[in-house]
Amino acid sequence: MKKIVKALLIFVAIGAGAGEAFAADVTIFVTRHGKTMFNTVQRVQGWADTPLTPAGVEVAEKLGRGLQTVPFIAVWSSDAGRARQTAQLVMHGWKAPLPLNELKGLREVGFGLYEGDLDKNMWDAVARQAGYASEAAIMKAFAAGKVHIDQMIDTIRQVEAAGTSSLAGIKSAGMAESYQQVAKRMVDSLTRIAQQAQQQGGGNVLVVTHGMAIATLLMALGDTTLNQPLQNASVTRLRYTDSGEFVIESINDMSYVGRGS
């Protein structure tokens, strides 16, 4: 009888431990990097990279102060310098900064021949391809919910494949990404990060990535409400549940920057 009771106690203890591990929710604070030189001069910046401006440094530091009371267990960024720099600045004032993990899958959308070109050149071409008169017209349609991020990314890929006016005679190398390519790598990356955090027992994770990449992730997770560009250093909060699902808790939240001001 004693052996049976002992066995039952061991089973209950193991079951409780497994239940705790299984129910380890993870909250991911997904943030866009601080403002960069190309953001400032309105040039296309996907896989291309420029450093943060003084304003970009300032907003990253404010975000860090606003987040310093949140107990993070891990910090991740894309392999772009602007994301890395933002993550480092965010942690600069923390009492216990964490190691910074980098993941290529968190990169911004790749824009091919448009990298470094003027924003207007790319968006005017996209607008014409989509049946709109100008960049302003297609952005108005985006704000009204008539155009979504998947259509915009796929149209960029279409017009890039035909070459660009600023690089006449230079053929596309096929490096502009499709919506599905970006969606897959972003969901895969966030799932990898979340599952690793679950193995640590759950908790809060900071992920520094990019505006259109975050918008793509949100749409891949079922959101169609986003109708404006995400602000630099804004936080989009996701919860990864024990059942392996992402729940969107907030989008484009600047309150953490406000707390750090």
C-alpha cells in the first residue's frame, strides 16, 4: 500500500511540474527600431541599413526607461544594425542588461532594386500598378482599409521585377520579397523565440524588428485593422499561449516611450 501511495505522489508531482511547464505563457514586446537616416530623408530601407539619428537614439533610450520595470528573460533583434543599436540602447540603463540574440528572420521586407531609392519613386510605381494616381492616393486607400499590407508588398515585388526608373538598364536580381515569404519567416521566427522562452519557464521577451515586417506578422496572425505605419519605438504586444497560439494584445503602443520621457 505504501508503494502505491508513493507512486501516486510521484505521479502527481511530475504531473504538476509538467502542467506548470506546459502552461508557461510568453509575452513578446515587439518593437520597431528608432528613427534612422534613411527614415529621415525618406529613402527605402529594407535589407539596406543606416544608423539611428539623434532622434532615433533618444526614442530608444526613452523606450528603455519605460520598459525597465518589466522583468524580461530574453532580448532579440534582427541582424540589421539599426535594430541591434536600438536593442542595445533600450537595455543601456537597465540594472541587469541581457545578452542580445540576433535572428536574420526578423529582417525588414527586402525591396530589391528599390533599396536606397526615394520612397516616392517606389510608392508612385506601386500606386500606378495598383490603379491609383499617386503615393498619396494609395496611402489614403491604406488608411481607409481598402488596401492591406499583403497587397502592397506583392505589388512592390511586381514592379521591382520590371526594373526601376532610377536604375535604368539594371535588371532585378529577384531579391524583392513576397508577402508570403516575409509572413513565413516572421511567424517562424516569433514561434522559435516564444518556444525557447517557454522552455525557460515563460516570461517577457523583447524583440526589436521593423515596421513593415511587424505589419506583415500582424496580418499573418489575422489582424486587418492596421491602417497606418508603425511608429519608431512603438510596442506591439503578443502573448504566446500554452496551446501554441499568438494572441495580439496591443498594436503601435507608444505609452512605454511616454513613461520614459
